[in-house]
Amino acid sequence: MSALIPFFVILPLAGAFAIPVFSGYWKNMGKVLTPILMLMLLALSVMFFFRDSAVFVYYVGGWELINGVPVGIQFVVDGLSVLMLSIINMMAFFASFFSISYLKKFTGDKYFYALFCLMVAGMNGVVITGDLFNMFIFLEIAVISSYALVAFGIEREELEASFKYQVLGGLASLLVLLGIVVLYWKTGSLNIADISRVLKQEGSSPSLLFIQILFIAGFGLKAAMIPFHAWLPDAHSSAPAPISAMLSGVLIKAVGVYAIMRLFFNMFELTYEMSMLILVIGTISMVGGVFLAIGQWDFKRLLAYHSISQMGYVFLGLGMGMVILSVNGNKAVAVMAIAGGLYHMVNHAVFKGLLFLNSGAVEYKTGTRMLKELGGLSENMPLTSTSSFGASMAISGIPPFNGFFSKLLIIIAAVQGQFYLMAALAVLVSIITLASFMKVHRYAFSGNLRFKDLKKFGEAPFSMLFSMLVLAGLCLLLSLLIIPVFRDIFLTPAVNDLMNLLNYSQPIIGV
Amino acid sequence: MTGMTNIVKTVTRIIGGVVFLFGLYIVTHGHLSPGGGFAGGTIIAGAFILLVLAYGDNIMHLRRIKEESSALENIAIFCILIMAAVGFLLGTKVFFNNFLPIGTAGQLISAGIIPLFNILIGIEVAAALFTIFLAFVIFKEEEK
Amino acid sequence: MILYFLCFVLFLVGLYGVITRRNVIKIVLGICIMEYSINLLLILIGYVHDGVAPIIVKGSAETNFVDPLPQAMVLTVIVIGLATTAMLLAIAIRVYRKHGTFDIREIKNLKG
């Protein structure tokens, strides 16, 4: 089964280079091939949930360990990787299926699909690689294709957003690279498991603190945490809707949150200061994002600010787990906090992806995304409106939708871990989120029709509806993850791999 | 785009071929000496860029060349993937498996598939750099 | 040791350029300078005193090689930097064509 691991990168990469070549002979190549490829990858990643061994290691090029020292690049698939892979490929499938209809407005769709496949290849690579420099390369593949995709409309706003995104993204990449270089200087290794072994022998030092700060700044910029958030609302609201769904739904998780989790849990030893820093940044993002969001009148911009806020929840959960682990507190509470963070990450991918697809469908039909110009869409687009309602309830944390359970886990963990302020803020932010989405529904979907020639608006085309309705169903279905039977399959292995260093490093270097 | 003066054209006529040959040398000796696909590919692309800069060309022709070099780039990458997949199918289920005989170190034909990869990467890099250059040139020409 | 610190200084020079310059092209150059400073640091890390190029030649018993891994990494970073720079410049040219200026103070439709 470990021989299947490189296909996560090879398949989308082959798609990315085959589509521009063969589109000359068959015009619909990208349209047909991309969703099929993504569906295959989704099936592959779901298959890895029911695996027989906890961690799979694949030696690229056949370069195995020499005297217990890794000499080549290794691909590692453990519980956390599988969770991320399934989110990425699921959202990629729905977004690519959605774009079949959406791209009728654009020209040059073969480049769109090629870049889309390239971005998925990069994200899958970031998640499965066990080598730091390799992670940087895949990260760059993912973000460079996303720069191009943000500018895909080549109008004034797209170009401006893409330029901002590129400058800040390039800065983030260079900070990460500098961190990797200094770490290589210090340890003489690039393998994550090997570095953790070396660092454990050396103990803490000021240079280690410098590296950690570089990584937090770099990956924090990629994940758009609040002091570093300036590019996100522009980039995510200017991109084509399926790309917004991919960027907000999975890209900031794969290249930001996943990297921070992997490096800080599995590579560095947890320190109280760094854990507290992540916790505080998460809390500030959670509160700040929602206050910035509530004043917005642009549908996609509002959603983009909510992404910052919801990623704050994820960092809050993970940060609490890290703080509790670093002071040797109650392990059960830490497990609950980390599980809550991971669970909220899965949920956020689903409902934020759905909301961006909704906004894309609305924009496709009406030509605008300003809330004040919309209105009365629920009569014309009942299914879009229903799915958007489901997603809004999920993001605001209303039972029985999935967002409720993940927020509940985080809040319970905060109360039990005696982070009372964080718990109160989490509840408050949830209420403001609800208010903000009530505004969206009041102005966009209910109320009076503000278009004179409404007859020509109908429901969105089939490929859009299919993606939106299935994702809305998933918003309900994912609340099942709270039940222990399902949690043990999907969430618990990921939490275990984060909590126990040995789970990750044992199969790779044997120590 | 218009070309440059006669002096530049004459010098380019003499140098262009030499630069191209030097690029080929770097690519094919990548497994024996410093250099390889990327370094040689940039030199080859430099030879072509020199020719376009010195002699100039009309925009329709440049567009067609750009399409061709872009296709060449994609095909080269695709061949790399196919070769990697052949390595996967022959033997130990590992991508980029070196399935050809290694030979003796120091010979030009040795090291299994590494020279082949070097040549493909050389084509890929040369085509990619030339495509980027042509894209900028065409962009500037359209503005006029 | 002073050389290593100069690399960091070069990094900060690039960062200063990115932050303070108003011209789009100069921002791109700032990012390039940062990238080259990291490349320089990588090469310096791999240097071994009196080391030779890490190529095995038949008949020579030389073992004091410089570290080849940073050199491979620098090549990769250069390739990635090429892609980033080309992408940035392409966007910068298009921005110039749409807005008619390279000054970022005048390119600010998006805010809020």
C-alpha cells in the first residue's frame, strides 16, 4: 500500500501537464479529466483511512536509510496526513466539478485546469512529505499556481490582489526558507523525524527560538493569522469562486496550519512560550476577524474575513492543547482541545467551501456580489438558498450542524483547561458570526426582489447545484464525527500522531 | 520587434552556435561534471534569446514559436513522468527507479537513466525560459 | 562569522526595500535580494575549509569534500525564484497596463 503514496502527487502533476498539450486535440479535456482525477485521488485518500498499519513510509527513488540516517526524501502518511489528504481532494473534486459551469464566463480554461491540478499536486505534496526542503518546494508549487489563479480574471482588482498576495506570499516563503536553512545549519539534517531526534539530544538554545519565530511568522503569513492577514480578503474575494473555495477551504490549512502542527508537535519540543504565542495569535484572529467581517457589504469579502476568524478557532484549539501538553497538564483535556481544533478544520473546509461556491453561483446568475444590490434570491434560486442557509447555520454553530459540535469541543476543553476568557470569547464570536450571516440572508436571499428583469434568473446549472447540495449534506453528515465509532476512524489517529512523538518518528528512523 | 545593428548581428552569428553547443555539452556531461539539465538548459535558452534579440522577428511568427516551445516544455515534463513510471513498472515499485545498467563511472554513457533525465530537463528548462522571454516580448509588442 | 551576519544584513536590506519602496519593480527587486541572501547563506553553510568539489574521481583519495546538499538546494531555490520573479514581473506589467502607473500608492482599489 505504501507504493500508492506517490500517486497523490504524480496523478495531478500528470494531469497538469497533459491538459495543455492535449486540449488542442480535444477541447473538453480539462473539463472531463480534472474531476475524474480528483475523484480518483479522493477514493485513494479515503482508502488510506482503512489502512492496516498506522504509518506508511515511502522512499523516493528507492533511497532507504543508511546506518539509521535518512539520505533520500521520504513520503510519510500518518493519521494527520490522511485527514488532510481527504479534505484537500474532497474540496478539489467539488470545486473542479463546480467550475465546469462556472468557467463559461472565462476564456482559456485549459490553463485554469492545468493550474488547478498543479495546485492540488503541491498541496498533496506538502501534506505527505517527510522532508523539510521538499515541503518548501511543494509549498511553492501550490502557492505560485494559486498566485496565477487569483489573477485569472486579469482585471484591475484581480491583478492588484494577486500582486499583494505575491509580495506577502513571497516574503512568507523566504522566511520559511530562512528557517529551514538555519535549521539545516544547526542540525545537519532535513528529515523531520531526524531533526527531532537531533534536537532532543541538544536541548533548547536561543537559535532554536529564532527558528521557531521564523516558522511562526512564515507559516502564519500563509495561514493569514491576524497581524499577517492583510492579503487574504483581497486575494480570496478577487479569485474565481471555485478558487476562493480552494484557497479558503484548504490552501491556508495545507500550507499554514498543517505545517505549523507538523513542525511544532512532531519536530520541535513543545515550549510554553511558543504554545502561548500560538494560542494568543489564534484568539486575536478569532475575535479580530469577526469584527472586521461584520461591516462588510461584499459577499465574498465578508466570507474571507470569516475565514480568518474561523482559522482562529482552529489555532485556539491547537494552542490550548499545546499549552496543556507543555506544562504537563491533564492529557484528556489536551486531547479534547486538539481533536476540537482538527474537527473544526475539517468542518471549516466544508462549510466555507460551500459558502464560497454559493457566492459564485449568485454572482454567476446575477452578475454582482454586493449584498445591498441583491435580494429575494430564495424565490429564484431555492436550492442555492437552502444550501447557503445550511452552511450559515454550520459556521455560526447551530445544532445539529457540524460547526456546533466542533465549537462545543473547543469550548468544553477551554473551560476544563481553565482558559475561561478564551471560552467566553469563543461563545461571543460565535454569536457575532450568527448575526453577520443573518445579515447576509436578510439582504441577499430573503426580502424583496430588487431586480426588475427577474424572469431570466433561474436556478444555477446542474454541476454547480450538485457540488453545493452534496456539500450541504456533508455539513449535516460530518456531525456524526462526534460519535466515538466514527471518531476513532477519522480523528483519533490524527490526534494520537500529534500527541506522541514516537508514533511519527519510529517508523521513519526507528528511534 | 526590430533587430539590432549589423555589428551585433555578425557577432551573434558567430557566437550563437558556440553558445548552443556549449549548452549541449553542459547538459550531456551533467552526470560527470558540474552542471546538468538546469544549467545547460539556461545556456541553450540564452542562445535562442540572443538570436531573437539580435535579429528581431514579426509578432505573428513569435506567437507561433511561443506556442511550439510551450508545447515542447509540456511534452518534456510528460516524458519525465513517463520515464519515472517505467521505473515504477520495472522492478521494485519505486518511481525514478534507475532501471538501466549503471556502467563504469567516468564514461559518457553511464549512470543509467540520469543522463536521459538531464537531457529531458535541459529541453524543459530551455523551452520554459524561452517561453517566458517570448511572452514578455509579445506582451511588449502588443502594446505598440 | 562576520560573513554569516552579512547574509542576514543583506536579507534585511531586501526586507527594507520591500517595505519602504513605492515602485512595483523595486519591490520585486527587494524580494530578489532577500532570496539571493538566503542562497549565499546556504553556500556558506556548505563550505568546508580547504574542501574540494564533491566529485568522485578515479584514483584520487580526497575525502575533504564541501557539503553538496546546500548546492543542490541553492539550484532548486534559484529555479523556484525564477518562477516567482517571472510571475511577479508578469503581474507588474499587467498592473502597469491597467493602472498606467508603477506607484503602489495609486493602485489601491481594494480596501476595507
